[in-house]
Amino acid sequence: MEPYPIKLTYHVRSYSFGERLIPEMLGKGDVPEGVVAETWEVSDYRETTGEVTNGSYAGHTLHDLVAEYPDELVGEGWRGPHFPLLEKFIDASHMLPVHLHADDETARAKHGEPHGKTEAWHILWAAEGATILAGVKEGLSRDELHEAFRAKDHDAVMPRHPIRAGDTVYVPGGVIHAFGPDTLVFEVQQTSDLGQFVTPDDLYGNPLDEQTWDANIDAALDELRTDYRPRPNPGLALENGRAVANRRILCCAGPYFALERWTLTEPYVKPSPPERCLTLSNVGDPASIEYAGGTEMLGSGESCILPAAIGEVRIVPEGEASLIVCYVPDLERDVVAPLREAGYSDEEIRDLGEVGV
């Protein structure tokens, strides 16, 4: 493989909860007119798999590269049916429907899918008073949950938390949730699109008949996980030891992904071992990515994959770059050890998601 920063086409979803926050607030170019609720920045999910737009692999799909170069692209020894991360910008100008996604066991047993959908939301912008709903309150029966969902009284059964820019919310498969309105989010997730909804409309705002709505609520309750209650977390800062002007925050972590936020005003060499790839999504000023084979620019609202085999990469911001960085972690090496070394307690580390300490 010729390793270089790989840029992809993105997939658009025009769900009814969106408006125009993605082009207007992120400066993302070439966005179609009308509602743009989601842009799938990095995706290898079925027909949404991205097509390479730059370099020698232009015109190839991400799925093509995953199949041909699993070790060099994703990481040494990695094998899988598709790229392991799916990443989106989400415009929740209006409230998302209340829903959940299957966990791995349910996905395999009930849906015939290779895995479920654990996800995390990194809040890019939230108006004053913006909130999330996530998880269910303790001690509720299935009938009580069904009754509340039919009454659209979600606050009666689900915890609600305020959010602000910089927060991250880790949401395992099976945990019911929603967020918005007036919220802009970056989401990282397992590569899946399974979902069960308890609200009376579909994703495009079309009302459901009573029988379908009831069936949807029952299907969601069949897959519901009640033992995890997500909360917004500001993350844990790690000093990079090179330039105090730069800031690196570990925002969330679990077995499927970790998410960091890098704010760079000076050149920065990525702290990435060769065993895995990184994805970068830029929500700040443009930055150049210098690697052994040349230089690639990453503009505002753009994303790319740094293949596992790319070697050392130097990121040079033009002003203040703000990068969302995702990868499949070795939890002990990449998360627990550096945070303990930085002085954080195991309780603080556990609050990042499903870290296992």
C-alpha cells in the first residue's frame, strides 16, 4: 500500500431533525441544498462506503482498500468485514427521535449483523439550555416504560442532562437516547445502522400508524439495556510534552473506539503507534499534514484517514486547528496507562466510557 492521508466522499442524510448547521457552522463545502441532517464523513457501511477523492487510490472505495490492505490501512493483524469506525457530523436543530441501537449479541442473534452499534457524541455546539436524554431511570417495569413512551412522556422515565460544547457522551448499544434541539454533534460509532424507535414519527417526520408505533416500542423494549446511564463528560487533558500551546483531551474510550480532541496552534507530531490507523476531522482552521510522501491539506469540515502504515506525521495548523481524532484503542496502552501517568484516578478514567479499570 502507498500510505497517505486518505480523503473520502461523504454520504448525506436529510432526516427531519436537521437544518443547515453543518455548512454554516463548520464551513463544510459542497454541501447540497436543503436539509442536511447528517454527513457520514468516514463510512464503510454498505452503499454508503466512501470513495477516495485524492492520491493514487482516487476512485477506489474505502471498502476496496479495507479488503486489499487490512494490515497497512486499519492495523497490524486486523481483520473484519468493513472499516471498524463510522463517523458523522449530526445537525440536531430539532430533537432527534428517542431510539436505541442493538448491542453486539442482539445484532448477531436477532438481526444477522456482525455487530451492534455503540456510539459516542462529541458536542461541537449547543445552545443555552440544550440537553440529552439517555438511559432509563431505575426501578421501572416494562409496562411503565411502554406507557410513558406511548404518552411521549420521556422525562418520566429517562434522565435528562444539560450539555455544552466540548462535552462527550458515551452510549453503549442497547441504551435508549436522544439529543437536541439546537445542537451540533460529531458522532463516532461501530459500523452499523441498526435502530429501534419509540416515537410516533419516522426519521423523515412521517407519522406512523398506531399498530406500527406499538410494535416499534415493543421491539425497542426487547433490546433495551437498563444498567448504563450516560452522562456528559468534559474529558481528561493530556499534555503532549512538546508545545504548551497545543492541547490534547481524551474525551471517551471503550473497546470499539477512543475519541480525542486536539487543539493545535503550533506544529504537532502525532503520538500514534504503527499498529492502528487514526481518523482526523477538522472543526477549526485548516492544517497541513506532512508525511514521508508529501503534504496534504485538511480544511475546515474535512475528514481523512491516516493509514496504520503511514509512519510519522507532522500536523501544521494555519491559525488554530481543532481536530477530532478517533481510533480503535488498546485500552491499557492508549488510555489507562497515559491517564494514570498524568495523575488521574481510576474513577475518572472509568467515567470516559467502558474502559474496564
